[in-house]
Amino acid sequence: MSHLEPIISPAVEAAGYRLVRLRLTGGTRRTLQIMAERADGQMTVEDCARLSRELSKFLESEDAIEEDYVLEVSSPGIDRPLTRLIDFARWAGHEAKIELMAPDSGGRKRFKGLLLGLDGGSVVIEVEGARLAFPYGSIAEAKLVLTDRLVEEDLRARKPSA
């Protein structure tokens, strides 16, 4: 899948969006999942449909995926995945779940707590009163936790400016 990101990311950007996550899943019938957003962090159903059309044309012309696949384009959602280093800084102050690729020195792989942001190339999270830092490259998956505060912030961001 890592071979697809350098091909697909520029096409997503050319259509006016940012690639949040790309996944190719499935066995005999593959699914190419593209999660994207506009520069303002929003992604409407119309945006998803537009990007899907653009990417379908692009992927057809590039023939980037040999086997049959279904294309799914979606928004990151409120409890979005944190995939880029900048995401951890942008969403500092919100609850997050982090799963490491390998257990830490205490034998844990999964953590839930308050995202504190970045310290150099490490992601910092407060878990049960302890400040923990993990190298960005050691994180397998991370996502925001759906909270009232996160929902309120999302609603504020969607309101048109007066």
C-alpha cells in the first residue's frame, strides 16, 4: 500500500483536498479507502462525491491497482484518525487512543489519554496522570476519542463566519 500513497496523494491534492489516510483492504475483492479533507478540515458528502469522481478517472488512467477494487472516499469524521505528525499537534488538548507497533518497556501497546502534542519527533500523551512520549514512527494507529468537547469544537468549525 505504501507504493500507492506517492501516486494518489498528489491526485488528491490536485483535486483540492488533503489525504488523511489511505488503506487497501480485502482479499479477492479489494477496497481502496481514501480519507480526505479540505484545507479547512471539513469534508462534505458533495466533496466526497467530487473527489471520488476525480480519483476514479485518475486511477483508471494510471492503472495503479492491478486487481479489481472498490473505491471508497470519506471524511475523517469527528473521531478522526491521527496519521500525520502535524495531526498530533493540531489536536493537542483532546482525548486520544494510541496503539504502538510493539509493546513499550512496561509491556503495553494501547494507551488512552489527553493528547499533549509533540516534543520533537515524539508524540506526548498524558495517561492516568503520567506524561508519556512515543516516537512518531512507533505508532501503529492513533485516533481521537469522541467527547462532548470534540463535538462542540466540530460544530463551531462548521458554523459559517458572520
